[in-house]
Amino acid sequence: MKKIKNIIVVFIVISLTGSCSKKWLEENPPHLITTETLYTNLNGFEAGLNGLYSLVRGEREGRDFTTENLVADIAMIGTDNIVPNQRGGFGFIALLYNTNNESNNSNLRSVFLWLYQTINAANTIINQAENRTDIDWESGGTSTDANKNRIIAEAKALRAWAYRHLTFCWGDVPLNLEESLGSNIKTDWTRTPVADVREVMKTDWLFAEQYLDAEPKIRGKISKGAVQHYLSELYLTIGKPDSALIWANKCINTPAYKLITERYGVRANQPGVAFMDMFYEGNSNREEGNTEALWVWQWEYNVVGGGADYGSIMRRYHNATSHHLQIKIGDVVPLQKTPERGGIGIGREQPTKWAINLYEPQDDRGSNYAIRKYYILNTAAENAPAPADRLPNGYNYGDTIKLSWENDLTGLGNNLVNNYPFIRKYDTYKAETDPLRGSYNDQTYLRLAETYLLKAEAQLKLGDKPGAAETINIVRRRSHTSDISASDVTLDFILDERSRELIGEEHRRYTLLRTGKWLERVQLHNHRGGQTAAARDTLYPIPQIVIDANLTKKMPQNPGFN
Amino acid sequence: MNYGNALQGLLADNIDEGYQVVTNNYAIVDFPFVKGLQYRINTGVRFGVSNDATYYGRNTQRGFRDGGSASTSRGISKDIVIENIVNYNRDFDKHRVFLTGVYSFENSRSNTNRLSAQGFPNDFLKWYGAPQAALNVPGFSNSETTLLSAMGRINYSYDSRYLLTLTGRSDGYSGFGEKTKQGFFPSMALGWNIINENFFKWKDIFSQLKLRASIGRNGNQAVSAYETISRLASRDIVDGTVTLPGYIPRTIGQNNLGWESTKTLNSGLDFGFLNNRITGDINLYKSNTTDLLLDRTISPVSAFDQITQNIGETENKGLEFSVTSTNISTNNFRWETTGNIAFVKNKIVSLYGFKDDKGKEIDDIANRWFIGKPIRVNYGYQWIGVWQLDEATEAAAHKTQPGYIKIRDVSGPDGVPDGILSAAYDRIIIGQSDPKYTWGMNNSFSYKNLSFSVFMYGIHGVTKENDLLNDDVGRDITQNTIKKNWWTPDNPTNDWVMNRLDANRQEGQIAGAYENASFIRLRDVSLSYDFPNDILTRLGLDKFQIYVSGRNLHTFTKFGGTDPELTGQRDIPLQREYTIGLNLGF
């Protein structure tokens, strides 16, 4: 009896396990999301765009979620107006172009991958939106066509933005317009000629411009004006100043876009200049009164998606307060750390002596509000909650501690100058976030003043010097500096004006490259690394891993690099 | 973070708990009608729970910076194994038959809930205060894999002289692609017990002699769950203070991922002499693995670093030899030696099948996989010394100077050294990372109640980079660096370059310092004394032994790093241990 009972039990168990069929081998992870499941409705595409913007924002962050190796430096450092002080990140290349600008540099490789990740995220959105037939584009107020076009427009605008970086940095680059799948891994990429890549960028931006809002309803999104601005710059780059002028005018003539000419915002009743107001936290967004902004990037402390524990490191790299807190006069270290001094940065990059001396004395953009040139010794009341500054021998409260740019930043080693001016556009004034490496204030990424200067450049190229002078004067008047006349307008003057207005904001390297002035001005004005630059350094070398991974087609390196 | 108190972890509050319930059961049913037929079911269940929580308060640098920082996690894991085994066992005449069939099910599941929080109003509640923290970021992870296998085996022997084993198995793994989940792996083994043959004449010398040969295929499913699925990861942004959830493509999957399979041909001889005074075996094998499951580095243009794929074919050939010998055996004294040595040669036979215009298959430099070469090799520029003062003109021709690293100019576009360092022509293979041969030897001695044993082993043929020599001169040196024989004009050595920022680069390139990492290690030495029986009976014990032993006592090697066996030279090295102990049995 027992034996029969055992046999029955056994057969039941066998049949149960036997029926565990192939169903057990199927994978149904509830916690993973794929393009199939996400891109089925408008919300899904918005989420995809949010991820894309988060990638794009990485330009002003450190590489790979850290607080070092500022990505934006690939376009800003080692030029005629910004050089390394305390070396770090791309500063190593900028300091020793001859030995450190090489194909195994990990920063170059990291930025290259990040740009293609951005492009792939955009490609995925575009391909899914254009090719799938099962998408529900319904939303509350707008038509399904408008929704679909707007989504594709934003993705295309950002894709072209990424190719802009790639083409300026590396020249001919592989043109990848398909989403990457396991089934289309390629080992035979070609380096598409720059002109062809720029044609694709132009097509993308021309499409995008039609469907974007002049004033986006969600902060951080790219505006119609920003795309018009990029089109203007692209046409200048490919030698079509007439089209460049048209697009610059479209942007400038948009009623919503106006230069800031009067004090406004959260620090309006404190001493300062109108030019700097838009850089203060609480003033940068269009919604906060910044009529000049074309694109404002978003960060937020202690909010998911606000930059986690790394944030933006523009302040960390440009602000040099941590050096100045070590200035010693006699035996005394006078300066205290207070939020009013703009937060803590370690000054990895600071302006050249030439750049600081470009300003007329009354130019707001060269004032102490814009470029830190001195400190005032403060009493305890003035420094609260920090203690009073310490007084060196013979000094009183109210006296000035002056920084010096008598000596330019020079040399090729690890010398650090600890009393040199810095650009204050990224200073923050909040006790909570000032000591952190990352900063979390929103930043104006693109603004109308630069569009005016593109317009002037186009007018110059078309022979309209008086028009160019007037355009430049509009920008100069805002900062209360003198008017110029038509005979003053040259390409060099415009480049100087761009430095005065946009130092630390514009992609200076790209501007000098597209005007053919990079090597000349680097050798003339950059004495901390500029002396090591050569003609080949107008391009970065293609990262070696890209060449090695191209197994079935030899990928040529840029000339002059091994 | 680098410049906080290195001991701040001691001030953190921490819980680290794990619990596990394990049960293994079986039932055996002997079939009443069929003699020799038996059914057995094995079940094993392991259920685990983990509970971790850490809180850094404002008395630590991290807590001060973040306003209190907490991370908690709770995890559950369940592993189930069910095996159904049917055995049939019969002996008739000189034939012996043993049949087995197995059907098994193996399932592993784990999921974890996590929370990170910072910006606490105070430190009183530690992580329990998370509801009031400014930032709470939860996270979840989840994984499940299943393996379904069916196997049959026939064991047959005739007269204890001729042996045959035939096996076939079929496995399905959930982590593989929809159409590629199954693998079939058969094998056959033959044995000939020569010692039992009538015609074998040397039975007084040999106590054991058996010839073996086998051929078979086995499989490897070494991928985690979900590798076939291309998926997105979350990547959020903000609009003012409002979180906007976002996703980006993060992992690329290969949807026809399948079994890695190895075909092995093996032949061997087991022997024994002098009444098993000396025994041992020799094995000769050749195995070919195809469809290796590898993480392949791909072009960054695809937006991904790596993809897991089934790739290519490799071949392993080897010879193994082991011996156990009772050298001396008298009433009071015994000396026994056990040793083994294994030689192996491996090489890549094929990768993707891409051929160049001469019909030769193309290497994959990005992954350091070269056709015809070992699977894991070192690849890069080769350091051959330091430019000396009398080589100044030649150094200048290479755009460098005395005191700087000298990198070998291997070749150029014309097939001869061209005076320029280029990635295309001057990077070479510098040795392999896997050993060429390994051996181990144990000698044990016993005299009356005293025993002494020594175990040593050696690994040879490995070339490894001594990256302890690399200084992170990016920042001012804040970490310890090892003492080096720096080049100076008065000390024209080739050991190390001069003390200057870029002296370790030539034309912008660096070369790793590769060294021979072969070694012999004195691993275990042990001396013990067993108290004699009369003391044992007096104390009422079954066993009473005292011993003293040492481990990792000495390593003989030319490698200059911390430990030739470690992958990372800055990891914690093996320790030398001395133990004194007591073994009691009741």
C-alpha cells in the first residue's frame, strides 16, 4: 500500500515538473523598459526627449557623472581668451598640445562616446516616431500632427547640436542616423566629409525650426530662436553670409527676444550691472524675466533629475575663490569664505591677460561684477554669517585687496597663480550649495547677444560695414561702453567683441576655427600652452578605440597624429 | 570626497544582515516490479533575505556635505532545484549496466528594494528619518533565471576490463534568445583496464593500469539574465523644481544569444606501481570552444561600449601529469609526495570570419583578440629603456630627449622602422596573461605521532603589467608612490625615467611596464603532533592534536609589483599567516 502511495506521489511530482514547459524559459522582466514598450504614445516620447535633454546637459557637467573633466572645455579652454591655471581635465591637452593631444586621451574618447550616445538617443526617437504606425499621439490641446512634428523637431534639433560638436572637434565624422540595435553592429564606418554632415545638420535644423516654440512651455527645452541662431552660425561656417543674415534677423526680430538693458530680478536693488543680472540664480529663466535667453539649462539641488550629487561644474572650473582664500599679506590671510563671494571654485581655467585688458574702463562686462578683480575687506556684519575678514597690518575695513594680472598666466608646468582674476558668470550665492563641487543654478546656455554678433559677422562678410557697426553698438551700448564706427569693423574686432561679451560662454574654439583664426590668435595671446600648438591641433585626433574597432575598413586618423 | 577623514566610515551607523534558510530533501522509490530500477527526487530550496542600512551623519565629511546621507536596501532571493533521477542497475554474467535519466529544473530569483536619501533635518532618526529628507531616491532591481535540463547516461562494463559511458544532455537556459535557448551536448568515454587482462604479464610491477579516451561536447551559459534584451535606463531632467522622468538607450542586446559549446578530445592513462606505492595519471587533451560568450568592445559610433555576443572559436591543447608516491614507509616513518604539473597552450582560431583581401582573417585589435595567438594577451607600445645622454641626436629625431622613455619603433608603412611612433605599426603583443604551465607539490612526513607537510605551487609564463610603477601625477601626488631608480644625468639607468611630468611619454604615447609574473610560492607548511592513545583514553577524547602552520610563507618571483597573482596591484595582497591550533574530538 505504502509502495503504491509512493508511486502515486512520485508520478504527480514528475508530471508537475514535466509540465514545467518552455514557458519557464521565457524572460518577462517587469522592471525593464524597451523601445517597443515606451514609444507607444506621446508620454513615452516626452520621456525619451527628457532623457535626451539630460544627456545634452552633460556638456556643462563633469565627465561620467563626476565632478572633474568638464566636458564644455573641449570647446572653451586653450584658446586666445581662456587658459588653464590649476591644471585638470582638458587643461592637460591645452597645456601641452604637442604631447597630450593624442588618440589615447581618455577625455577625448569619453566626449566622443557621449556625443554618439546623444545622437543615438535622438535617432531612436526619430526612427520610432517616423516609422511606427501604432503610436497614440493624442494629447489635450494640440493636434496629433503637431505633437508628432514637435517631438521629431526637438530630437532633430538636438541631433544636429551634437553633430555640431563632432564636426568642429574632429572634422570628418561617421554619420549615424539609425538607432543602434544588436543586429546592426558595424565594423566599417566611414568618416563622412564635414560638408555632408553639415548638410544633414542644416536639414535637421530647417525642419526643427518650423515646429518649435519661440518660448518653450517647459524650461530647459530648445527654442525656435536657438535653432535660428544655430542656422545662422552654420551658414557662416559654410560660407553663405546672406542666409546667415536672414536667420540671424529672424531670431533678433522675434518680439519675445530682447536684450536685457535694465536691472531686473532678485538682486535688482543690490549694486551690480544689468549685464550680469541674468547670471544670478533666480534670474536666468525667461519666466524669471530674462528676455535675452534663447535656451536655459536646468539643474536643481536635491531634486531627482536635478543633477544628483555632481551638478554642473562650470563654477568649480571658472571660479577661483579657493585660491584667493589663501592670499597672504604679511602673516595674515585676510579673506573669509562667504556666500557673497560667489561660492567655491578651484580655478582650473581663467582668462588670459589679453582678454582682461580688452575692456574700456567703463565697460560693465569688465567690471568687478563680471570679472573678479578685487575684494573689499568686510566687517562681521557685512560678512554674516561668516566672521569678519582678518585685517593685515595697516589695513582697515573697507580697504581693497587687489588681484593682479600684471603677469599673464604662463609656463607649461603645474604652476598655480593664486591671486589672478576669474570670470564670475557661474558664481552662486546660496549657503547651501556654495561649498559643494557641483552647482545647481539654472544657466543661460544661449542668448540673443551672440546672435547680434553673428549678424554683424554676416554683415561684414556681405560688405555692409556700417550695418555691422550699428549691430555691434547695440550690444556695446547695453554694457555702457563707447560706440564704434564703420571703419573699426574687422573680423578681428568682431572676435575681440565676442570675447568681451561671451567669454566663458561661447564655444570659443569653434568660433576661431570657423573663422580660420585659431592658430594665429592662440600663438599670439595664449602663453600657457599656446606655444605648443601647431596646425594639426585645429582638429582633435580620432580616439584610437574608434579606429581599432573599425575592423573591416581602415579608418584614417586626422593628419599629424600618430 | 578624497580629502575627508579616511576613517569616517567608523562613525557611520550601519546594519548589515543576511539570513538564509536552506533545505535539501530527497525521496527514493524502489520499483517493486522491476529489479534494479529506482526513482529518486532531489529538491533543494534556498531562501535568503538581506537587510542593509547605512547612515553618515553630520559628524562625517560626507554627512556634513549632504546634510546626512542614508542608503538602505532589502533583498530577497529564492533558489529552487528539483531533480528527477531514474536509475537502472543490472549485473548479468560479466556485463554490468547502469542507466540513468535525469530531468532537472533550476530557478533563481532575486529582487531588491533600495533607497538613497540625503538632506535630513537632523541626525537623530538616522535612516528612519528619510520621510523628512529633502531628497529620496528609491531603486529596484530584479533578476530571474531558469535552467531546464534533460540527461541520459549509459554506463556499461564487461568483465571489469572494457568500460563504456555514453551521455547525452539537452539544456535550455532562459537568458538566451527566443530561438536559441536549447543546446545539445553528447559525449562518449571508453576505458580499458589493462591490468585486468589475462595477457598482461606485469601484474607484479603494476597495481593499476587503465587507458582512457573520451570525446564530448559540453556547454556554458555564462551570461546573466536579460542580456538579449536591448533596453532603456532612466535619465531624468528638471523643469524648475519639477522632476521630468526620462529614458535613454542604455544596453544593447543580442537577440540570438546562445550556448557556448566546447568539444573536447581527451586521452589518458591511470597507473599504479608496486602495490599502489606509486600512483598517478597522465592526460592529453585538445578542446575547441565555439560561440564563446564574450563582452565585445564595439565602436563608440554605435553609442555603446560593449555587447555580449557568441563569438568565434578557440583551441586549447594541454598535457597534465600527476603522481602520488609513498617514498618511504616504515613502522615509524612515512614520506609521501603528491605532485602535478599541467601545460596548456591556447589560441584563437577564428573570430567573425571577416577576411582581408589576401584571404587572411582579420584580428580584432579593439578587443586585443589576435588570430593564432592566446586568448588573453597584452598589447601596446613596448618600453625598451630610457634615452641616454649619448643618444641625444637620435632622441631629438624622435621628438624627445635624454631622460625620457624609449619606446620601440617596431615598423613602418614600408615594413621597416620609420622613426615615427604610430598606432598602426608600433603596437605589439607583449606576452600572455594566462599561464603556460602550472604545477603543485605536497610533501608530507610523519614520524610516530609527529607530522610535517609542505605544499608549494608555481605558475609560469604569465606577463603582467606592474602598474604600481605608474604615478597619478595628474594631481600633486597625494598618494604613496613606490621608490624608483630615477634617471638623472649622473645616474644613467634604464630602470625608470627622469622625474619630470611627461618623461613617461614619447610622441604623446605611453608604454606599460610589463614584467614576467611567473612565481613559485611556499603556500602551506604545517607541523602537528597527535597525543598517543593512552593519553586519549585517560582524557576521554577521541582526538587530541596540536599544530602550528604557516601560509604564504614565501614567494619566489622576479615580478616587482605587490603580488604576481593579483590582477590589480593596488588590491589587498595575500597575507602571510601563522596559526597555532588545537584539534579536539569527543
